[in-house]
Amino acid sequence: MSKLPSMKTVSDRGVTGPATDSSELNDQLVHALEGAGRITSPEIAAAFRATPRHLFVPDVELREAYRDDYQPTERDGDGRLLSSVSAPWLVAQMLEYLRPQPGNSVLEIGSGGYNAVLLHQLVGDAGAVTSIDIDPVVTERARRCLRAAGLEAAVRLLTGDGAQGVPDAAPYDRIEVTVQAAAIEQTWLDQLAPGGVLVVPLRVRGLGRLVALTRDGEGHYSGGGWLPCGFVPMRGEAASSTQMHALIPGARVRVDGTQPLDTEALTKALDTTGSPRWSGVEVGASEGTRPVIDLWFATVLDTYGTLLTDPKESALQALPGGTPLTWNTDSTAAAYVTMRPVEGQSGRYEYGVIVHGEDEDLAEALVEHLREWGRDHRGGPGPVLHVYDSGTDPATMAPGRALERPGAPMVLTWPKD
Ligand SMILES: C[S@@+](CC[C@H](N)C(=O)[O-])C[C@H]1O[C@@H](n2cnc3c(N)ncnc32)[C@H](O)[C@@H]1O
């Protein structure tokens, strides 16, 4: 096991009440994160223990600062979240994906102060942490918190569009994007050192997933991870292209990129009575197959969206949290994934599809995709994301689903082993 870097406990000036309160609360938080498997490495546990979170959310009550939840710090005029100090479980999970090493140079995109200090604890004085946020209100706030913690010099804090990275301190051994990205920016790849790791909450065909990519070859980066996660969307020149379309009452579809979609025709199709087809693929409720199934369909379907319904308003049997939806080229037929309980077996469910409109091929294809997943990929390692430098010849890329977006080309593959 690698030696723990020597960590300095940050001073907790500004705490009301006995200083031990915050360290006890922090300790309880770290225990809970370890218990939940969010923290597995001793280095990351030690960095959390050495960093008093309340100094980075000074406007909330002490206990609240150590609750395992995000803390909103800025909203727009319509109440939409623009910035937050991320939830400890997600901060921990991202650091586990990133694994910064002592001496590393790290770039954080999206600032708050807290995560930057954790990064500083992990890379030590021999390393360097640069953090950039598009919003001067955020960087000013982070600067005040760092100052209060006596750590202003530990992090280089900049205001600007993180889509450009920070070229003057490149290359970075680690780049951590802490805002939802619609694409992998070529600038991030250009600024990543050979063997370096990029962690990013990415929108993959509309699904929010955390991925870790390693620069593992000339112009090639690959990885996975796939933890479902929500983040505030990126602002600036690389803002998200995800769109939400209202369909029949209580039903909406979230789609990404350019796809042939006629929402009027799709609404008409969903207004007809749906008919079920069952796949014979049975799963246990605790198997956690839902996020994997969503990614599988995002890979294999040409037209793909996430159907979101409000069960109080809609009779569609969509799965809670959103379900894969596909449609034919003129949007006159649609099919979505559903589940039904397996009779006599508590906690077991069978995957199936509900088809609206006349298109037998669409229905059959969806059921066949479920069976293929059950046969070849269930319980497997999950998909691999391949990213290539812009301008790479598509003929040299891995065979799989090319993800259409403006940044670096991406291909999603599903290895069988
Ligand atoms: C979830 S917060 C970051 C949390 C922070 N890393 C922490 O320590 O908890 C996401 C931040 O990304 C910022 N952001 C949005 N678009 C950006 C962009 N294009 N470049 C840099 N920052 C951006 C937002 O202003 C927001 O402050």
C-alpha cells in the first residue's frame, strides 16, 4: 500500500462551539462514506478527515455542513441551480475515480473551494492545484473560504470558461470536471499528460454518468465508471445540447444531439393504446440493472430518448426515474422499456417493452436487444468509452455507437468478457 502523504489539518477558525464538534461530525461523515463504499482508499479518507467541510459552506449550520448532501450556493432568477458545493458522496466517488497522486498537477473545472482543498491534500506541497470557474461570484466565494481556512496559496483560482482548460499550467496529470459536460473538449485532452486521468460527469445521449478516462495511447483515451449522477449544467461555449419535449399529459422525453424526432407524431403515437411484449429476461430488484440497461439502449438504439412520466397524470408504464424510449423514422410508432413482477417470486421482475403504433420491427428489435443484453452482457464489466483526438479517421476507431457531439469523437462499445 502506498504511503499516506503527510496531511495538514486545516485550521478551523470561525467554528462556533468546541472545535471537536466539527472533527467529530467529519469523522462520522467519513465513516459513513467508507461504510457505503464511496471511500475505499486510505489516502482519500485521510484527506477528508484533514479538511473541515464547514469552512467551505460557512452560511449553513455546522451539522448541515456535514450532512451527505450538496449545498446550493447560487441560483439564477428562475431558481435554477448555478453553483453548489457538491455532495460528499459524489466528491468522494470522483476522487476515487481520479486517484490523484502526491506531486501531481491537477486541474479542477468548476470551483467551490472544498474539493480543491481535498485535491491539495492528496497531491501535497510538491503538487499543484488549479481551479477554474466561469462565474466570478463563485471564484470570489471560494477565495474567501480558502482564505478563512488559511489555504489561499494552496490553490490557484481563476475565473474563465473551463471549456478551454487552463493551457498555461498544462500538462496536467489529472483533470477533474465538476460540472455536467455535454462533450469531451479537445482542449482537455490536449492538456492531459500521457497516462493522465480525466474524470467528467458526462451527458451520454441525455444520461448523466460519471466517467474516468485514461490517456492510454497516441490520440486515444478510454475508460468507464458510469456512476449515475446529476450536476449543474455547463455554461458558456460548451453548454449542453440536451432538450426536453412535452408529449401527452404527464409524459416528456429527454433527447440529446440531432435525431429525427417529430414530437407531434410521437405524441399521437403515445396517445394510442400500448401493447406489451415480454422478453423472458428476469432480474432481482437488488441487482441494480436499471442504469446499465439505460446505457445498453443508449448504445444499441439509433433513435434514443429517456421517457419521463408523472404516474399521477400518465398511464404509461414507464420505469421510475425515466426509461429508454425509441421511435421509428417518422415518429408514428414508439416503444419503451418496462418491467413486471415475476409471479410468485417476490423481488423479481421481467423486462419487457410497451409498443404504441404499428411497427412490429420496432417492437421485435427492442425485445431482441433486451435478450441480447441478458445473454451477453448481464453482470459483465459494462461499456467502454473510447475517445479520440479530433480529426482521427473514423475507420480506425473501435466499432460501436459513435456519440454525436461537437467535441472529441466518442465511441461506446460493449466488450463481451
Ligand atoms: C457543482 S459546482 C462545483 C463544485 C466544486 N468543485 C466543489 O468544490 O464542490 C459546478 C460549478 O461549475 C461552474 N461552471 C459552469 N460552467 C462552467 C464552465 N464553462 N467553466 C467553468 N466552470 C463552469 C459553475 O459556475 C459552478 O460553480
